[in-house]
Amino acid sequence: MLFPTKPGAKVEAVSDDAWIKPRWFAMLLAGLMLVSYPQVFLGFQTFVYRDFGIFSYPIAYHFRESFWRGEIPLWNPLNNCGVPFLAQWNTQVLYPPALFYLLFPLSWSLGVFCLLHLFWGGLGMFFLARRWTKNNFAAAFAGIVFTFNGLMFSSLIWPATVAGLAWMPWVVWLTERAWREGGRTLVMAALVGAMQMLSGGAEAALLTWVLLGVLSLFEFIRGDFPRVKTLWRSGLVVLLISGLSAAQLLPFFDLLDYSRHQEGIFSAFWPMPLTGWANFFVPLFHCHAYQGVFMQDQQSWINSYYVGVATVVLALWTMWRLRRGRVWLLTALTWLCLILALGDATPVYGWLSQHVSVIGLMRFPVKFVILPVFVLPLLAAYGLAEIRRETRGETTRRGGTWCLVWFAAVTLILGIIWWNWRSQSPGDDRTTVLFNGLFRAVFFTAIVGGCFVTKNNPAIASRRLWQFLLLLLVWLDLYQHAPQPQTVSRAIYQPNLPRTLPAPRFGQARAMVPFVTSGMFSRLFLPDVTADYISRRFAISSDCNLLDDIPNCNGFFPLYLSRYAALFYNYFNDNATLLDFIGVSETLIWLTNRYEWTPRSTNMPLLTGGQKPRFTDDLTAVRMLTNTNFNPRQEVCLPVEAATFIKASNSTTVKISSASFSALRIEAGVEAAAPTLLVAAQTYYHPWQAYVDGKPMRLWPANYAFQAFEIPAGSHRIKLVYEDRKFHLGAIISLATLAGCLIGFCLMGNKRYSVNGVGGHKRD
């Protein structure tokens, strides 16, 4: 149906896009998803490219193993001598849809889980664009662009990121409805907002609420809607989302206080290159190939953020032609984020980083491209809807203008191709970029031409056929805009990979990959994707050790506990004393053109006792640990403030028996001739609690980054237990908020008001 712009205006009985109902669009989107990745849906192959194989899949595997053991994975004992797991946020431990890959075979379900989120995001964009433009065809166009754009495809390697992106349109759509309608939509907005928070896509959630904050401020200033209702409904939605997400957010912020980001990565690292805007027209411009997939120069976060030349041109036309407040806001946010994505290449990023601390949470400046990729399909939908509202005469009169627009866009594409040809060295793949750009020009021409044929076709059945073909062209342009990562056999993830040495077991010893060796992984790769990944699994690169339950001193996570990270990144590489203390029984060494595991025989048990305490400040403790005369078998460094609490003063004989290790608990029987210390080569973190015969004992940082506590003389049963009180408090808050939401949803009506507003929306 067409929507009137004034009360009493005549409504056309049937419009040419009436066939694009939500269920039909969902069917079309599902069909395109299946055609795009049939081998993944049917279970023949799965993803492995980059972080999917070395981070996302191992993390999901560890989560799944914990789930089937009946454990909540609050702590990961297999990496970094122990590191918080749930609190990392992007591990998706509390994300309800993660049940899909927990219940079904992981090598099939995790890839499908990511693809289903592309579908969900496209469907949400359809509803949002339809609400804003009142045009089904424009909404379908925006939905397909958002589903298949380069950023969404690139994010398939990160389940948390693709999930956070998929929820963006749903959160914006339902939160805006909640401002205007109240009632049950407040609960619906809170639930979808919490789903995005729990998904682990931190940057997507942050930028979603930047957009919503600007939109709500605009509504408040404009005053078309009662300001008090705008304020309290916005505040209520935020409060409910915070409550529903408390079980995740409280442990995360707690970890944030005790940790730092990944070593070697600072806030301005990996910006969009200065020529990055050209990639909106020629996706492979100034890119280099990695296992057949092209990566933009200067940044290695995503492969592409291409949304289609037609989308960009329609969005630019909307920015120029439409005089609407929301369009102006979306335009301003788009240009601001595109400038911020350039990082320190402009003074804007540096100035905002100094005055707005939240900017640093983005980690890579190129991540600011998330918001433009979200907004451009909406702006294009506005422009497409406006063109479709024009009369045939108006369209004909503007034909000359659109010819100039087409000519300018194609000329720009050809100019970028020429620039790439001239600026790249002869050894670079200039031919691939040439054809990539030419195909983009062809698709753009076909889409623009198809739009005008559709507009001027008098037969409604023909117009609908052309609309369907245009949507297919948009999908084809996006799907083929760059080489997609290869999929491989699911057998690549089978556990128990053969090794040259017996793998160290949890609770007994650990493996160590020195920096020199791990640095080779980032620079070298095999052309064959399967062989490359098998070699990385053999070398337990990043988090691959989780697939075979191998304890490792290394790990790849967003957040690291500060004390351990300081030791690991500065002193572990060549310090035999530290490696002995943390129980390293084998290391990986590089031999010319291969690597192999080498055994070590001097490693200590992970639980020791009887050492003489040395009370020192942190700096002195680090100096002692790195001194070749330090003997962790005979002495242990403790904080100065521990001296008033510790009674043990000398080394003594300790016998440890029946030691058992699990993810959240260490137990053992201990016999000591005198009061002494028990030392655990496990990273110190405050949720760990020590008990002797059931009585709590104070746990101290030992040897700067590990754990120790005092035991009295005699025979005792000791326990180290991970008790995350922030998680327990957050879980209570989340459950109480969820119960309140469900009760409120049942009691509240879904009132809708009939005061007409700009764009035909219903408002209070």
C-alpha cells in the first residue's frame, strides 16, 4: 500500500511493491543466503580463515566443552597461565542464541550461526528502512545491502562481531518505537538491546547507542514529541538493558580494571588508509592478497567495507536533495565516522581521543566505518523511496541529471583504476583490480538503468519483475565484489592432532611458544589453507591449544591481566627460571624453514610449597624474578604489606598429595613441618579464594603475578576456588530485571497514538 502524506489524501489500492511483504523478503533473503554458502549450510565445509580458525572456533569449542561438563566457563586455565573467560565479553557465554552451536556439532553449527546472523541483520534492516521510508522496495534494497556488504562478510570470522552488527537495526527500530509508543515496545526494545550487549560485539553496541543518542537528542530538541516522555522512556530502556546485561557487564568492567588490551596494539593502530574512501567504488584498490583474499593496505582488521556503488551514489543524492532532520543527522554521523576512521591522518581523531575517553575503546580507528556501513543503506533507501514517489514526468525531466551522475561515478571508478595501475609496482596484481573496478561500473550501470526501466514501465507485473531482478543485481554485485575466504572440510577441526611430543596435560605442565617463533606466524603462511591451518594447530598458534586441551603460556584475547602480561611480554622469552616456575615442559623452536617441539626437563610442579618469603615492592620483585640467582624452589616474592600477616619466615619441608585441578578449583592434601607458604603457578586475580580445611585464607600475589597463601603446620586439605562475586551479583540483577520485564510485558498494553508526525509516523 502507498501511504498518504496528508490526512485525507487518496490511497492507491495496490502499489507495485506490495508483493515485498516481510515474509516474502525473508524467503528471498534466506534463498540468497543459501545460494551464497550452500557448502556451509549443508555441512560439507566450514570457515577457517584468519581469526575464525585460531580464535573464534577454539573459544567456542572451550565454551562448548565447559557447557557439557555442566560448568560456567568463568576462567580459562589453559591460556596465559589462567585468564578470565566469561568476562572477556566476546566469548558469548551469556548470549542465548549461542545455544545453537552448543547443542549441534560445532564444526557445522558455528559457521551456520554466523550466517544466520547475516540473515537476521538484513531482516532487521528491512523493518527499520520500511518504517523510515514507508517504501517496501527501498526497504528490501537496504536489507540486502546490509546483509551482503563487505563488512558483514568480513565479520563472519568473528561470531561476536557479526552478532553485534546483526542486532543494530533491531535495536534502532524498536528503541525508536519505544520512545513513541511506550507500553510493551519498551520491553521489546530492552530485550533486543540486551541481546546485542550479550552478543559481545562491543564496538557495534557502542556505535548503535551513539546513533540512538543523537537521534533522541534531535527528537528532544525538535520538541514534536513530549520531551518528558522522550527522556524517561529513553532512560528506562537504557536502565532495563543495563539490568538485563549486568551478569556480563559487571565481570567485564571488573576485568577492565585489572587488565590491559592486547600487547602491541594501541588506539590509533590500523586506521583506514588515506585512500580508503576510494574502496567504496573499487573494493580492491591498494590491497594485497592473503591466501587469495585481498586485504587493504595499512589495516588488517577487515577485508572490505564495500556497500555497492549504487548505494553510495543514492546516499550522496539523498544527502544533497532531501531536506529532513534525520537525513542531516545521518549524513553528519557518516562523514564524522569516515574522518575518524582515518585515525591520526587528521587532527579530528587525536583531538577526540584526548577529550572523549570512549574513543579509545574502539581500539582500531578503521572500526568507525561500522556506522557508515550501517547508515549508507538507509540513506540510499531514502533516496530510492523519493525517486519512486516522483511522477513519470519528474523522472523524465531529471533524466539528464542522472546521466551526469552516472557519468561522474563511472569516470571516478575509471580514475581510481588508472591511479591503481600507475601507483602499484609491476609485481602487484593490477589486472585483478582492473577487472574488479570494471565489473563494479557494469553493475552500477545495470542497477541505475534497471531503476529507471522499473519506474517508467506501465505494467505493474513487469515492474515487480524488474524489482526482483534489481534486488538480485544488488546481491550479485555485493557477493562478487571481492574474493571470499575459502571454506574447508569440517575434519580440519577434529581433536587429538598428532604431535611429535606427548602434549603437556592440564595441572601437570605447560607448553610455551617463544616470541621469535610466534612472530613468524604473522609473517608466513602456506598457500594451501588446510595445510596452513594444520601447521598452526600443530604449533598451538593463538588459541588453537584449546582444541586439544593443551595448557599454554600464550593466548590471544582482547584483555590480559596486567601483571601477567607485563612479565610475559618482557621477560618470558629467554628466562629459564620463570619458565621453570610456571611449569613449561616443552617449547616450540624455529629451525630454518620448519619448527618443532623441544622438551624441557627442569620444569617445576604447578603447586609447590615450603619456600622462604621475600617481602618486596613490585619493582624489586620483577628484578629478582629476572635475576639468574633467583631460585623459585627455595624462595617466593610477596608484597611488602603481607609481612604483617605472614608467620612463616624460613623454608620448610612440604608434602603435597592427591592434587586435582579443574577450571575453577584446585584441591590437594598438604603436610607441613611448620607454618609455610603454598605457591600456585597460576595468574593472580582477585576472584580466586584460598581455603585451608574449609577456612578462608588470604590469597597474595606471589612472584609478582601468581598466587600464594599461608598454611599452618600439620596435615591439611587446601582448596583454591574461583568465586566471581561480580558475576553472581550481576546474575541476580539480570534475572530480577528479566522477571520484571516479563511481568511488565504481560500487564502493560501496547498503546498506539494517532497524532500524525513528519514522514507519516505515529507519535504520542
